[in-house]
Amino acid sequence: MHMADALLSPAVGGAMWAGSLGTIIYCAKKLRDKMDEKMIPLMGVLGAFIFAGQMINFTIPGTGSSGHIGGGMLLAILLGPYAAFLVIASVLTVQAFFFADGGLLALGANIWNLGIYPCFIGYPLIYRAIVRKNNSPKLITFATVLSVAIGLQLGALSVVLETRMSGITELPLGTFLLLMQPIHLAVGLIEGFATAGIILYVRTLRPDIVDDIEGVKSVASGVSLKKVLITMGILALITGGAFSWFASNHPDGLEWSIEKIYGKPEIHRKLNPVSENLAKLQEKTAILPDYSLPSKDGGKAEETAPSWPAVEPGTSISGIIGGLMVLGLVIVFGFGIKAMRKMRDRA
Amino acid sequence: MSFDLEFFNIGYLDTLSYKDTFVHRIDPRIKIIVSFIFILFVVSFQKYEVSALMPFFLYPVFLLTAGNIPLKAIAKKIVFVSPFAVFIGIFNPLLDTGVILSPFGIPVSGGWLSFISIIMKFVLTVSTALLLIAVTSFPGICEALERLKLPKVFVIQLLFLYRYLFVLLEESLRMIRARDARSFGKRGKEMKTFIRLISVLLIRSVERAERIFCAMLSRGFRGEIKVLRRHTINAYDILFLIISVTMFYLFRSFHIVNIIGETVGRSFR
């Protein structure tokens, strides 16, 4: 359920980045104050473990297809929320760079969707709340499954909302939710039981890893509902601020939705002197200032005109011709650089 | 299994990143910033835009050719990660059926246009991310992140993660081979076996981390790791930044594709 750059608008992507970056800095600060030095290699190696663990697949009961774990909640239980959030962010960063899972703009959203919920909702408010007093195997299983499932539901919900707010997909909100939530409920239950199994099995072999990484517990126990709510509120303000900043600085990306709401995309043109001047220059340099070939089949244009937004056929044909030409130029450019490289290598 | 192997074949991108070309030598900070601006420009187009995206292929093609990266390696990875974008995008042609343009008399619905637009944006952004790592190297990225003032703990454990990634991947590949050698068909992949395998891998990882920590202590670790700084920003880097951002801006505000299309169309008339 990784978000992809192509599904995000700059405003939403930027806002999610602001939120995730803020949380990374906050977690790093928390860790710097209280961390045991031992944690540094442990965090790095456990991040690598998540990758290695994802290679080992299992048969999903009842379906015959195979899956692997995500591991967000497992990290939160092993490392505590702050360290786990940093590890999840790093795992996603490596995935974004090497596997292009999502992309760089979507990385902010992915860290939010897969990191915030297990670390700051699932672990402190569900898992710890249930397991705190009595840590019998049954209770641990229950707490793990519940927190994993809720974390994934919230993550999937965020994916839906982010995609909707970016205005890329045509899917109605209800259908989109119906597509995403039940799938992730199933995924959440399987992941929950797998995580619980791992926690319990590791506990029989090395109880200290699960129950008693001292530095972690002291950091972890400081999380209260009030604190989480306040932090989330502040983060919401920051993201909101980032959102409006983006909205005012990059009107192009929001033009579409603003056009839908106000029906006047022209407002922004006046706000930006640079693009205004460029537009003038553009009109001078363009061969046909209004961008459209005199269309031969004017009658057809009228037929298609009512469907919105009416694009003149002249424009679309020059778009196709120009598009192919530009693509050709790009390819020529690529081969040119390759040829230059070869010549230089020979010299 | 072949999917997983392809998916996890990250060592290859790593080897590519140690080449020495013009783009490899650009300061990682500049490359990250330019790529990020590039992605912002690409996704800022409205959802029906197709032709105006074409000029933007210049940037990934530049990284690919100037960085001497094989196209096949990148293309393969793009195809492997495409399912989610395709899954979300494929509903557009089904739901948005209003015909918004009909070149040469062929009606094209808004849904198909926005679908093609999503796929093009996807290819542009994903290939840029992959090429960025292929021409920068991961330690280079980490150096840049640290110098761009990201928290040090985060950067350090990112470096740790990367270093031990290869070790642990080999470890888990050995475990998988052992499991496959001892089981037939679909057996051996039950939840119970899986949980035990993962648990053992987890314990081994934790124990490895403990040994690493001891080794670090014996080499004088005091809770601080110095990140190697190998790059400095020079005039070429600044030039690269200015030229690329100016070009993105021009591509964004001028509809170059239409201008070329009109010129060509007129000369045929």
C-alpha cells in the first residue's frame, strides 16, 4: 500500500513530508536525551532485518498465495515508539531509493502512513495499554493483532484520503474505501497473528529481547494519550501550515481544484509577475498565439464541445505531433550523450 | 521467488553507483535537491496533461546516458513496482468516460487521458528516484542528508541499515535455501515454520547487533559517529542546479510540445 508520486499533488505530498520530517526530528531529539548507545547498532541491524525478513515468505492460510510481513508493529514492540519510527522511516527511505517503492515525494506520505500509526497509536495506546499489567501469551496475541489491524486500517485510510485530496483518481470515496479497507483488514489480521507468533516465540528463547531492553522501556513508558493527542494536534497545524504555504506558492498544482471550486483559474495569473511576463514572452514567440491550428473539421469540434473541459481538436493534434517530436528529440539527445561518451572513452 | 530475487537485487544498483562520470561527481546535495524539484514540477501538472509532460523525460534520460547506466536495469525495476499506480489509475477510464478530445476523429475519454498521465508521471518520478541512487551511491545520499541537517541518529542508523542489509539478506537467503531443501511443494511455508524462521533470524540479528556494539566499543566508540564528507559544491554543481531548474520552469510554463507541434503542422499546410 505504498503511495506513489504519480498519485500525489505537490501540496499533499509537501504537507505529508512536513509532518513526517517533523516527527523524525522530534523522535531523534527524544532519543538523544535518553538513548542507550547500544541502541544505534541495534536500530540499524533491525532495519536490515526487516528487509531480510521480507524475503522469507509464507502461505497465507486459506488462499494458497504467499505473503511476507511488513514489520512496523514488530519494531515498535521491540524498540519502543521513537526508535521504531526512525527505523521504519529508514526502511522506507531505502525502499524508495532502491526499489522505487513509491518515490521521493511520496516518501513523506509513506513514512506517515506506515510509521505514525504503529508507533504512536498502535503501540502506546493499544499494545502497552493492554499488556502493561498482565503479559500472558493470550493477552499479548490479542493486543498485537488488535494494534496491527488498527494501525493498518488507519494507514490504508490515509492512503485513500491522500489520493482523494490530490484529486488524481476518479474513484468515488465510498468505492475507494471499500476497495482498500477490507483488503487491509485481512492483511492486518494475518500480519497481526504472524507478529504475535514471532513475539511469543522470541520470548521463549530470549525473553530479554522482548520484555526487557531497559533503555527502551524507560523511553517508551513516557507516552501518554494526552501527549500523543497534543503532538498530533501540533503536527496537524504544521501540516496545515505547509499545505497553505504550498497552495499560495505553487498555484499551478492547485489550479485544477481551485478551478473546480471557483471556476476562475485566472486569479493566479495576476499574482505571479514572473509567469505573467513569461506568458507575454510566450505569446510573442509562439507562432500562433492562441495555441491552436485552424481546425479543418470545425463541425466536429462543436459536437464534442459540451463535454468538459472542451479542448479544441487543433490543440490536441498539435499536442500529439509536438509530443512525438519532443520524445524523438529526447531520444536523440540521449544517443548524442552516449556517442560523446564513447568518443571520449576512446580518446 | 523470481519476483523476490528481482525485487531484492539491490546490489546491482550499488555497483552502478561507483562509476565515475560527470553526474556521479556532482555533489549529492545538489542532485537530491534538483531531483526533488523535478518531481514537484512533474506532479504539479493537472490530471489530464499528457503532452506537456514529454519534455520532462529529458532529465531522467540525461542521468541515464550521462551516468552511463544501462536502460534495461532501470526499466525492469520500473515495471516491477508499477502495480499500485496501475491499480489506482485503471479506474479512471472506467469512471470518467466523457470525451474531451478527438484527434483525427478518434474519441479519447478524459479517463484514458488521466490514466496515461498517471502512468507517465509514475515512470518519470520512479525512474528519477532509481537513477538518483544509481548515480549517487547510498553513502553519498546519507552524507547529503546529514549535511542538509537531518538528525544525526537517523542518518547514522540509515548507514548501519545499509551496511548490514547485504549481510542479513545473505543470511536469510541461506535460511530459505535450507527450508526449500527440506520441504516439498508448498510444504514448509506454513505460518508455524515461518514464525520460527523469522524469530531465529531476529534473534541472530539482535545478537549480531550486540557483537557489533562490542566491536565498536573496543574501537573507541563514544556515542558519536563521524560521517565521511567527500564532496564540496563547486561551480559545475551550481551550474547544473541553475540550468536544470530553469529548464524545468520553462517546460512548466511554456507548452513547448504545442509550440513545436504547431510549427510542424503549419509547415505542412
